[in-house]
Amino acid sequence: MNKFDTNKSRNDSYFPLAVPVKGAGGLTGSWRTHRPVLDHDKCVGCDICWLYCPDGVIARGTQKIDYDYCKGCGVCEKECPTNAIRMETEE
Amino acid sequence: MAGIKEWSDYELSLPGNAACGGCPSTMALRTVGKALGENAVMIMTPSCAVASIGLLPKSAYDIPTLNICFAGAGVSASAVVNAFEIAHEKGRFEGEVPTVFNWTGDGGTYDIGLQSLSAAAERNDNILHFCYNNEAYSNTGIQRSGATMQFAQTTTTPGGKPNPKKNLAQIMLEHRVPYVATASIADLQDLYRKVEKAKAIQGFKYIEIHAPCFTAWKFAAADTVEIARLAVKSGAWLLWEANEDVITFQGATKQIAEGKKEPEALEEYLSAQGRFNKLLKSPDREENLAQLKADLARELALIKHRAAFKG
């Protein structure tokens, strides 16, 4: 039935127009030229990166980065108070 | 004030949207979504925020979003909230009436959207209007807007904008609405608190968010928050809120307004961006900088006088 095959639909209701879903702009991780890498030893779990990430790809608490969608803007590296995130050139 | 650890996990702007990496609009929208919750309806005029939705049948925003014509943010939100309130009164749906809010750029607020916004404010309709102010029409190729700073280069003012910007937050304040605030992506906790406060107020609410756009202002995407911070520290952007005509200042603006701190050098803020290159290299540099500083000092003096004024 569901031609709008999505991994998220609210109350299973049918949306005639558009359905909120991750990746509406595609796999935006492919835009990246630099990849943020977290150093767990330096991370104090303050969640500042989660707060400032424009795309919400950093998980709260675990600071796990979703590389499928991370656009590599580098805001997290700049904002991290303990310099635990480093931007590395993408292979 | 709730610390960020107590904020909701709700994401209004989903990962993989079509905004640029480092976009201040989606950054601010995430915080706004956490403060407003899921029970909300968003209205957008043409802007980058609309372009960020992505392609049908997918949407990057988790709540019902209406894309309406450029000039109609105020009137559309008024209509939606009135319909909700009437339907609720007639018992057509259970629960709370959703928060209806506009998410517009400076074009949809300062220039093209101004008349319907002004009318909605004058009627004191129960809406929350956000302006994410990136000081140009960034979506269509960085043309000048009423919010562009004087001497900033845009594609329509390649030699630098000759006129100073409008002071729209104070214009909205003079509509005698219950809540007007300015915020910045430099301080998302402050933004969260302002949105939470505005949500609880009945009537017209206006919140303007300073949102440095790295493609329009010509700086590195990673510096987005840092530039916003410099704007506040140098007095190029003022953080204040007016709740029932009681004006208070926040952050660095508070220290500057109380005279505890001098604003940091404006040159540092300007030279961090590419759009002031011609100003900084021009032979009239000192004269123009002095004028810019005088304008900013005037803006601060005006809002300080307004704060002291009891009508």
C-alpha cells in the first residue's frame, strides 16, 4: 500500500504530500571533504557538539557520529571545549 | 533555566536535510523544535529553510510545514491559528491547540513579508514569528536586504551597501505586542529559554535570530558560531527581550549595556568575513568604520533609552 516507503511515519497515517524522514536531501555524508573523529579519552560528555551540530548527526550521551549524514562542516571541532573532535581529510 | 542535559531529544530538523553543512537555520531550528515540542505547525515563506526540506515525497522537517507565498507569513499563520482555535472550541479535536509559528528569513520579515507581519502584530494574533536573520537573500544568490549591514558587499551591492539596516525588532516592539526578543545562534541556551517563554504567552510573539550565513558572508563553515559570538561581543548584534514592555539584556550585550565591559573591536568581526573586504581596503576606511560604530552605538543607546522609558 505504502508507495512512500519510509523508515518513519507518524501514527502510521498517510501523508498525501511529504513524509518526514531522514535523508530528505539524500545521503548527505557524501558531501563531506573532512570527517570529524572523536577522541573518547578527551571527551567529557558535555554534549556541546550535540547542541551545535546543525544537522543533529551527533548522538547525545554517546557522541556517536552518523557518518551517513554528517556534512563535515566542522562546527563540532570548533565548538568542542576540550578539543576532542578532530577533522581528518576524507580518503 | 533547564540545562541542555534536560532538553528534549526531539529533533525537528532531521539529519540528511538539503541545507548546506554548517547552516545556522537548521542549527537554530533544532533548538526551537526542542523548546516547542511536537505539537506545532510551521509556516515558511521562500527561503533556504524551504530549499532544505529536500525532495518529495520526503520532508526534512518532522512537523506539518506549509510553504506559502513570500508576502504572507503573518496572515497565513493568523489564519491557521484561528482555524485551530475555532475547531478546538467546537470540539473537533482533543488536546492542546498546536503552536503555530513562522520560520522566515530576513526577506520574509524585513522586506517582502513586512506588511502582513505588521498587520498580524497589530491584531495581536496568537502566533510566534521567527526571523532567522542572515542579512541577505542568501537563497536566491545573496542579494541585499533591509537587514544587510551598511558597507557589506552583496551581489546587488558589489561596492558595499550604502544604507544602514532597519531596526526591525524595535519596529515590532512599537506594535505593542506582548513579547519581542532578539537571539543568536551563538547562545542556543538563551534562544531555548526565549522560545519556551514565548510559547507560554498568548498573543503575538516575535523572535529574531542572528544567523551568520557562511556562503553569503564569506567565511569558513566551521566558524559559523564563532562569527555569531563575535557579532554579539562587538555590539554588532544586541541580545535583548521585551516581555510586556519590560526590556532586559542578555549575554555580552548585558555587560556592554551596563557599562561593565567595552564592546570588542568591530574590526575583528568585520575582518573575519569576506563581505567587508572593500570597506576594510578602501581609502575611506577610518571614516566608514567610525560611521558604522556610531550607528551601532546609536542602536544600543536607543534600546537602553527604550528600556528606561516607562510610558
